[in-house]
Amino acid sequence: MSFYTDLKYDRLAGHNVPLIIINAEEVRKLLPMGECIDAMEPAMIAATTGTISIPPRLAAPLIDESGILGLMPGSSTELPGFGAKVISICPGNPAKGIPTIQGFVALFDHATGAPVAIIDGAEITAIRTAAASGLATKRLAREDARTCGIFGNGVQAATHIDAMRAVRPVDEILVWGRNPDKVKNFAQEQAKRTDMNIRATDDPSEAGACDMVCTVTGSPEPILKGEWVKPGAHVNLVGAHASGMREADTDLIVKSAIYVDLMESMRNEGSDILIPINEGAIDEEHIVGELGELLTGKIAGRQNAEQVTLYKSYGISAQDLFAAKHIHAKAQATDEAVTVDF
């Protein structure tokens, strides 16, 4: 199958190939949260069943150590093409009023290798990361979950608000962060945007005691304690991806039934889990399994109303490619995106 199906351009026939360019605003239109959550299910199943190739991602520090250049490639038998996300991670960006992550997802036709789409990578990352958490929450959180605690006040905090309310009828959202003024402003902005009951809290234990808890911070050390998390809660750990960094303490990991994106990712960069393993508090068998295994029925989900479930998100190229496939297909159908001959 080719991206070129039904297109009048054909490089092999001597014509240029149409390259679709999709900016952040168009990504938001073409990838609403509910649709992205649906797209994450086949992505996670493909990752688990091996129908998508996910080479180790490259994270190359810049020569002056001011940031990181990242490359996340992938190809799948279920997609009409292959691709890669190319991003920069610049920690100094928020002080300038711009997102930390910049970049794009490039899609290529499988049959010819020709590039067919360049899609804003920061916006895909923002939406698909939260959508994966939404999918995990949909399958693991109690049906009667109504409150949500958010640790963090950045882009992922906003998209996780959307993901949580997409899968559960949330009554109240509590937001905690290290800067009370920023958290207060963020909560007010999000309450206005969503018309929901969203408020800031100065007490992290209050946010940690909600039915659903999402940590989306860059903290190098635990900001969520197991003693705060109540029986029956579901937790999404999202922020920590570098060696030695973790958002949850050992107590929370010990008391939780743990699900991960990929076991390989956990072994490479899962300090939230690896540190407790190295401490001897748990072993690898403590992990229930991968989200894709849950979706295929290979492993069980929540066992009872008192169990604490935890999804550790690492972010994998399967999520980017399946999200990009969805965006590209809709863009072709609507003709809203910019198309250039390449």
C-alpha cells in the first residue's frame, strides 16, 4: 500500500511528489484528543506484537550541552509508510515563552522512500503522550474515578487535563507545582478554557490523593509519595525519562500494579522503576507488563477496587507514527494543509 494511492503525482512518471506540511494549529484540528486516544490503541498493540520496528532512540547532546537533538525512527507493516520524529529539547525555552520541545515528524512512502509529510512534532508529542495516558486510564482506572491530581503546569499538564476528561467524567482537577504563582495562573487559564472545576493547591499530598494522578514534571527527584496515593487510585507517571530521574518514590512503586509502554524502554531509561529494583525493594517480575499486552488480553488489568494501578509512560515512535498517519490521512481528505511539490 502506498501513500500515493489516488494521488495524481508520481515521481516515477516524471512528476514531483506532493509533500504535505502540517503546522501545530492544523495538528490540533486534525488530532482531537478522543481520536488520538483511539489511534494509540493499535500503536501500543503494534509495539507489543512486533509489527512495528522501534530502534533505540538517539539523544545527542549539543556540543555546548545547552540542549539535546533527538531522533525516533520507526516502520510498521500496518502503515503505508515509515518515518521518524526529529526534535530538539531546549530546557531554556520556557523562560523565553516557547515550548521546550521543537521539531517535526517526517513521513515517507514505503514503496519509494519519498517524503510525503512534515508534521509539527511538538504538537504531536503533546497530544499523543497525553492520549497514551488517557488510554491507560481508560483501561485501568476505576469507573467511578471523578477527581484528578496534576503535578506540573506545562504543556503536558494541559493535554493531560484533556485526556483525563476524555475517558472519565471528572468533577474536580487539582494542580500542584513548585511555583505557586505559575500554578495558580495555569489553573485559572485551564478552568476558563475547559469550563471545569480546576484549582491550584499548595499541598502536593492533596493532589496525590485524587482518584487519578498524573505527574508531568521535569523533576529529578520524587515529587509524588506513595503514602499520599489512596487505595483504588490510578497513576500516570510521564515526566522522567533520563537516567537517575524519577517522579515517584519507592513506596508508590512497591504498592502499585505497574504497566509500561515497553519493557525495553523501562530497562533503558526507567529510573522510576529501576531505582527501586536496584534498592532491592522489587524485582522486574513486579511489573505486570506492557500496555499493548493489556489491550490484547495477554495480561490482566485492575484486579479490584482497592488496587493501585500505575502506568509508566516513556514515549515511543509507534505513538508518533500512528498519530502522524491519522493526521496525514485527514489532511489529504480535507485539503487544509499546505502542499508543495518536492
